[in-house]
Amino acid sequence: MASEETRVEVEICGEYYILKGKESPEYMQMVAQYVNRKIKQVSSRNPRLSAAKAAVLAAINIADELSKLQEDYDDLVKMMDKEVLDCDKDE
């Protein structure tokens, strides 16, 4: 049985969007607030940027964060796999 689709209205940089997804409304709001904060951070560093350019730069910053976290996660999984293999050898 498929979970029901959630719809939630969020505000990002003064614009309202309807998000649809399978996550809780609270989670979707949290993600939208995070994006909004990132765009505001970029805009505050360079107030001359258009909203579109600030959004693109914020997206690049978020993608960079995600990439680094994915790399850290992959490294951690490799370390755990090595530990499991080492433990198996000791038995």
C-alpha cells in the first residue's frame, strides 16, 4: 500500500510554493526553511545578486555540502566494512 502524498505550502524568499511528497509536512517545511536560509546567506554576502543567481549559488553550496557528506559516509562505510572483515579473520 503506497503512502499518501503530502502537500504543504512553503515560503522561500517571499515566494510561495506547494511542495508534494511522501514526507511529513514538518520535514518538508524544515527542508524549505533550510533552502531559504542558504539563499539569504548568499544574498547577505552579496546584496547585488538577483534572486535567481542567489538561488543558484545556494544550490551549489548545498550540493557541495551533500557531496562532502556523501564522501564522509562512503569513507565511514568502508571503514566499517574493513572492521567487519578484520573481525571475521580473527575468528
